[in-house]
Amino acid sequence: MKTAVENKNVQYSLLPESPAPQLATYSDFRQYLKDFYEFKRRETAGDLRPYSYATFSASADIRSPNYLKMIIEGQRNLSGEMVKKFAKALGLNKDDTEEFAALVLYGQCTDPLERNQHLKALSELRALRQLKSGEIKADAFEKVPNWITWVLYALADQKDAIFDYDRLFEILKGKALKDDIRRSLGRMVQSGDLTINPETGEIDKGRELMSGSEDIPVALVRKLQSELIYLALEALYQEDPHDREFGAMTVALTEEEFEQFKFELRQFRKRWVKDISVRRKQAKGDRVFQLNIQLFPLTRRSTMGQ
């Protein structure tokens, strides 16, 4: 329902209030700032002094009246001190400020490896915040294994694998702390994901990982996927080219082709999982490998002719 506000014989027609932008839904801090500014402009459209860039600068205790505009347009970057000032002007609390700072670090980084580190940290931070607030239940959090758990689970299918903490640290190439390995392995044995033969001490797979976990929160899925993608980026820099196979293709697809491509990739993955599972029951593997499959848009949909 529209309302009208009169001021000095000028009548403003105001649309129904739209919700303020939610920081947790953004992956681009500049877009978040742009949406925040536009929200404040709409919110104060009927005021004697509508919200402006100068208003934001005053709230942030910044001399330049157009500093927010320059940040939004990518003409400037935010320093650690400026992040705090912006957080104040945005009305963010302590936890939101920490998340905003992580989002800024990710958005401003240009080195691929460091950028993915920041994305991984942001994903973990958001998942933990939702766990703290109760948006994600503790039992759901436990159902989504971290990358260490997946490696340990697959390691049960590797020949001559020794589940000694020092040895596991070496096998994982120092990518995981011994305490994290110890905690992950302990949880897996306790939950039945892995079983220990009391006579031989050998560890085998128990139940299927993530069994009965169809309704996993998106934040937790993203957390796990970001960890796995980060491992792939590390491998690009650290592994011998003979020990990895990286390839990519950039193509224009119709929506129909895109959906078909997704279907074929899912079928490929299911087929290989089934085939490898059968083979590992017949003989152990030599090493644990990670296969990532990503298909995502790089451009917006074409609107020509519509």
C-alpha cells in the first residue's frame, strides 16, 4: 500500500518498505554497500534531508563525502581501519563486523591462492555463525564431514594405510594439524563411519558418510565444497603435473544444453562412484585422489530480443 508524505508543498510517493540487505547473503562487498546505500535512499526519500553519500561519510567519520561512492565503483579499496569505520556507518555489531571484514578481504584479494583462502575462511565463519545463532543445528553440523574426514574415510581403501597420527600427518602432507586428525578420526570411529578390527587393529569403512543427511543447510555444503576447491587450487601450485590432471573449457550454452550438461555430469559421477566402490571391495587402492567437477555461469543471461 502506497503512502504519501508532504514537505514544503512537495508530495513524495513512497513504495512499501523493502527489507534491508542481509550481509550473510552477499559474496561481493561492493554490491552489499551499493544495496545498503540504495535501501537507505528509499527509506529516507520523504525526509527533509534524504540519505546521501555525505551522510554515510559523516556516520563513518570520514572527511571525503564521496568515499562510499568510490568504494562501490571500485576506485578505492578498504583498509583495516576503514573497515571498522564502514562497519560503524553500516550499523554492524561485533560479529557482523568480523564477517564484513572477511568479505572485504576476499573481495579485494587478487592472488588466486590467497583469494580462495579468504573465501574458505568466510565460508567457515558464516557456518559457525549460523551454528551459534541456532540457524544450523549441532547435529546437522556434525553430519557434514570436513575434508579431513573424507580423506580418512577414503584412506581405509588404500593398501598398507597406517592409522597412526604421526603417519597420517605425513600422508596428508602436513595439510592438517595432528589434533584435527585425531578429532576427526575419533568422531568417525565413535559414529561408526570407520570400524576397528579388535584382533588386527585394521580400520575399515563402516556406514556411508553423510547417510540420512538429505536436509543439509546450504552454508555447510558450501563450507565443505570451498575446502575441496581450495585443495584443488593448492594442488595446481604444489603437485607435479604428472600427478594431476587439470583441464577447463569456457563455452556459451543454451539453457537446455546447460541442463543436459548438468545431468550428464551427475550421471558420470554416480557411475564412477559405484564402479570404484565395487573395485575397492576386490582390491585396495594405491593413493587417495580428489576429483572436483564444477560447472558455473561466468556471464549473465542474454536479454536481447526479449
